[in-house]
Amino acid sequence: MKRLTKFYILALSAVALILFPAVGANLAGAALLQNAEEGLEGEAFEEAEKEYNDYMTAANEPDLLKRGELLIEFIKTYPESDLTDTYVKPTYVRLLSDCNENKNFEVLEVLSEKWLELYPDDRNAIVFAGNAAVQLGHDEKSIKYILMIYEIQPTAGLANQVAQTYDRLGNFGKYVEWCETVFTYPEYSVDYTLRFKIMSQYAEAGNYSKAAEYAGKILEVLKSAEKPDAAGQENLPTIRRICNHLIAIHHFESEKFQKAIQYFEAALKNETYQEGFYYIARCYWALSETRTDSVELVEMAHDYFAATEMFGGDLTQKAKDYKEQLYRPLHNNTLIGIEKVHKRAQKILDRYSAP
């Protein structure tokens, strides 16, 4: 009996110093002394001693991965052990925490996943596994854990992290879906940057209907959002121009030319650009083919083609060709007097470039 009591007191002291230097001895000592009083002898004592030694071997293993494996092996070998909840689990969680603090994410990822195989609902392990996967750029794994964390405690930051991870994975549908979730949070309700990215990706894919939808949302957000800093303020005219242009393109593709002109003009009022003049000319040309006032509309078209030419850019030659193509039939198949078109075109350019 004395041998047993001495053994457990020594065991307690060793464990307390390792795990709980301040209060561990007092807390664990009571439990171990109680075991001693129960009078373990013979095989029972030897089993208890082996159990303790196996734990100490695991806890003091210098190789972190091996330490984790030994601790898990202990749990599987001694499923009814009193040491599991008191020492083994805290030791393993401390191991995960140390790996996280020391940025040892490769080991952290492996150890967290092994722990979750035994305890799939352990929130700390889920967080550690998710952080390790994020830090290592393992997006396929990180999305699984971030979603688990979000279900436990949803936040705007986590929702945005899910969206950005899906974006990196190339899952545009899920990216948009989670961005819409992000927009439900107050801190993102008037954010135009995420909406702008979605709009741009729809436009690049040629889906002008969806691009126009998000362009409209951005314009609404910009009306209600607080004024950004100086750098952001400088970008707003460009953002408004792009949004209005994409809405106009959508109407142009849908052959709603009058509506398209309205939005191209709005785009030009924010920032002059060659495509704006070019597409307005295209709209007037298309309208001239369906309306009785065709001559007047043709003249508007070649005036805007002239403005496109004079503004300069990739569309210059095409605009010049179209201008002459429209002008000749109205002037005996000649270019006589075309300088008047250029004067009107200059007035168009002046109107949109005015402060």
C-alpha cells in the first residue's frame, strides 16, 4: 500500500509539473491519492503503472507527430482510463495550440485531422484544422472546415472567407452565392468591390444580362454608401462609367437602342471613352433602319462616328469608315461638306468633356 501511494504521488508530481505547474498538483493529487486508498495491488497495480508510463512516454515524446500518434494510441488502448479526460485530452489540445502558435501548420493539419477522426465535434480542433489548411493554401480542405465553423458561429468575416475560397477554387456559382450571403451583413451591405468583381466576371463571360444586374446594384450602393477616401473618390467616376456602359451594352444586345443610348450617355458623363461615342453611333444607325425619321438618325450616327474618330483609339479607323459609309448616300456619293460633320462632332466631344 505504501508502495502504491508513493508511486502515485511521484506520478502526480511529474504530470503536474509538465501540464499544470501552478495548480495541477493539487487538482490531480486528490484523484490519484483516492486511487491509492482503494488499495490497488498485484496485477491491478502493474496495469495502473503501465498505463501511467505509457501516458508519460507519449507526453514526453519530442517528435510532435509521434507524440500525437502515441496519445491517440493511448486513448484507443485504454478507452476507460481516468487519465484520458484529465491528462491525455488536455495534452493533445495543448499540442495543437503550440503548433498553431509556433506556425507549425504542416504538423497542425495532420494532428488536427487525426483528432477529428476520434472527436469530430471538437470545435477547437475544427478551428485548428481550418487555420492550418488556410495557411497552407489547401483550399479543398479549408472550405470544409470553414463551413463547419460558420455553422457553429456565423460571421461576416467567415462568410467572406468562404466566398473567397470558392473563388480561388474556380467555383463561380458558389462564389456568387456566398457573396450574396456576405451582402446580408451590415458591414458589407454597401460594399461595391465584391459586387464589382462579380459584375466583371459576368461581363468577361459575355453574360451581359447578369453583368447589368450587378452594375445596377453597384450604382444603387454608390448612392447610399458613405463617401470613400480620396483614392476611392478618384475611382468612382470610372466605376460609374463601367457600370453604365455594361447596362447599356445589355440593352444594345437586346436591341433596346433608345435605352442603350441613355446609359451610354450616362457613362460618358462620368468619364469620356471612345466606345461610348462608338456605340451611341451604332444605336442611332440601328434606329434609322426602323423609323421614319431615318435621315435625322443617320446624321446623328455619322456625327457620333466622327466624334469616335476624333477622340482616338482602337475604333478610329472603323468609325471613319462607317462615318463615310453613312455620309456618302446623303451627299450624292461624295464627301463634300463633311467638315460640317466634324464641327458637330467636336461639339459632342466638348459637351462630354466639360466639367
